Amino acid sequence: DGIMDEAKLLISDKPFRLALFAFVSQHDGTFKSFLLDEKNDVGYLKSLGIAKVSRGRYKTACGKGIIECRKDETDEVFLQYNGIEYFKVESASMYFYWDSSTKTFKKAWIDD
């Protein structure tokens, strides 16, 4: 829609939690929030990060042969819009991406 969406790692101090949220712009100027992941240990903040992923076609971890594909996983995903890379430094990585048919975020493991 041409309006910037946002992704943020947020911390709650009571109880201590770390969460990844996406804030998707709405036509009325507001944002709809989506909780994408939550950790009960803010210590993860030292090793977790997020980055923008450009739209396009990407091999998933199972498509690369890193892990075995489950029956509900595909070997590649197509991001129709920019997505969110959610990663642990020097470790696992997943993409969160918008599915316009269900109006929700989907996720795919990219690296293990």
C-alpha cells in the first residue's frame, strides 16, 4: 500500500520477556500488530536479530537439504512483499512473510 510497515524486538520487564512484533499499516492510518515470536528469557537479546528480506523466491532449510522437510513444509517460499529475517547470530534463521490470501504472517526456516 506504499506505507512503511515495521518489525521490532520488544522487551517486557514484568515478567521478563522478549518478543518479535510486526506492525502492518492499515488504510485508516493505524497499524495492526502481530506477535510473531516470544521468548521468556531476555538473555536472547544478545544473540537475536532482525533484518529486512527483499521480495523474491528463497530456498528453505529443507529445500537446501539442511533439515528434512515435514509434510507441511515446502522446499522454497515466494515472498510477494518484503519480509522479516529473524535470526540467531551464527545459527538458525527464519523468514516471516505476509500471506495476502490469509491476511497473516507465515514463517519458513531458512538456515539451521
